Amino acid sequence: MPLFNSYKVIYLTFFICLVAAIFPLPIIFNAFRPEWMVLVLFYWVIALPHRVNIGHAFILGLLLDLLLGSILGMHALLFALLAYFTSVNFQRIRNFTLVQTTLLVGLFVFLSKITLYWIASSMQEIVLHRHYFWSIFTSMLVWPWFFLFMRYLRIRFKVI
């Protein structure tokens, strides 16, 4: 598959995850929304670190900040740090089992939620509810199927 088509598949997954991040859900289910952008960035940086890098993560973070109406640069900084840590250790992470990567995804989502709360609470008064952390568990539950689906897409469309 030509290089242009490979990037089309990658950018399509980014777009779908951006839409999934802002898709309206009932109030009850909104706390259970997985962190789709963290999952997709983690996957692509592990799978193709020469294609998806810190620059992509920063731009996606800025787009998510604009879409969510959050503090500009908050997600951008966080996603860039996530992409940096993942790209530095991608060879080690590739050798992890699916259970180990699931735990690592849970750690990344937990750290991102804590960091986002810390940044937002430094700007204004925010109350931390316990349902704020439920998305960590749903992200961990979704990760194995998400990983297998993304691997299927990468192989099916010959994204290299």
C-alpha cells in the first residue's frame, strides 16, 4: 500500500477517536467513556513509531482541547508526553503480553486523568468525584479488543 494510503488509515482512526471523544452519551454513561485518544495514540506509537510521533500527539491534543473546550494545550502536552514515553520504550512495550499492556494503558489513563485534574484545578475550583476515574477501568476493558481490531486494520490495509 502506498505511503499516502497508509496515512489515510491512520488519520481516519484519529478522526473516529476524536468523534468518539465528543459523541453525546447519556449522563449515566458519560463517566464510563473510554479514553479513545490515549488508546489510539498508544497503539499507533507502539505499532509505527516512525509514522506516528510526538508531533501527531501534540496536534491531536490541540484538536481535542478545541473540541472539548478545555484549557488550550492541556491535552496536547499530556499526549506529547505519552507519545514520548511510548516511543522511547516501544521495543520493550512490544514484548509485553496483552495483560501487561492493558495494565500499562490503565496506568497511562490514570496518570492522564490525574494530570488533567491537576491542571484544571490550578485554574479554577473543581470538585473531584469518584466517577471521574471510572473511565480508567472501561479503557482497560476495551484495550484488548481495541488492540486486536487495530492490528486487524493495520494488517488488512497493509499499513507499514
